[in-house]
Amino acid sequence: MKTLRIILVTIFSLITTSSYANMSTAHLSDDENKSSNKMSYSTPCEISDTVLMASSEEVCMSLIEKIANHDHD
């Protein structure tokens, strides 16, 4: 009876360990995909004496306009 328990615990441990290994490899591939999709924020954008980084001049102007419209509410 004890040997049966030991065998079952060993098998269960091996299955659990392999499932954790499979999950970690899946996360690694997701991280690679995320890093390749990162935007670059290279345009400085000054809004209310605060400098933010925007992806383009058009985005900066849009942010300035939106914030200016909210200031009047």
C-alpha cells in the first residue's frame, strides 16, 4: 500500500512539474510578442509645463487640444 502511494505521488509530481514547465514557455513567447509591438515615444510634448513623450507630432497636438477643451469645462 505504501509503495502504491509513493508511485502515485511521484507520477503526480512529474505531471505537475511538466505542466508548470509548459506554462512558463508559453509566457516567454507572449513576452517576445509584446516586446516586438512596443511603440516608440520619441516626440517631446509639453502640456501645462509638463513634458510628455508622444509617438508623433500629430498625437501631441491632439493631446494638447483635448486637454485645452477640458480646461474650459
